Amino acid sequence: MRTTISLDDRIAAAARRKAAQRGLSFSALVSLALQKLLAERPGANEPPFELLTAGRGGPLPGIDLDQTSALLVAEDEATYGRAPAAGSPAAPIGSRRGKR
């Protein structure tokens, strides 16, 4: 495809020198540069995500940070205490598992 682009004079001169060094035409160099730019994955140059924790060297034993529901239960138990077993006298009224 034939197209016209506007380049800064310094960039065009540097690109012409680079093309000559590599034995390429100016168009081939521009095409190669665009291919490389368009093939990049977003975030490919960024370091991988690392979860930083504070305190005693990571999560508490038995806590799997991939199981967020278990984390919420552990947090509630730490704040409010362990829930009584269903059917026990201290359990909330709707939790008894008897005959209906």
C-alpha cells in the first residue's frame, strides 16, 4: 500500500541511516518498525504483579488469598467469634435443621 506520512526531520534522517546500515529501503524499515510496535502485547515490558503483604511475613496459616470467601469468613470470625453450629441452642432461629 502506498501512503504519505509526516515525520520530524531528525527522525526521518535517523531512519534513513538505520535503513542504510541494515541494507533496507526506508519503506521496509518503517514497515518493520510498525510490525514490531503492533505485535507488542500491552504490559509486556512491565514487571509481573507481586502482592506485597505487611505484618508477619504473609497471610496467616490456613488463609488462601485465592479463596476470598474463606478470607471473609476468617475476618468475621476474628472480629465476631466463631459462629455456633446449626441446631445448637445459641444458633440463630432460622438455622435449626429439624423437621418442618
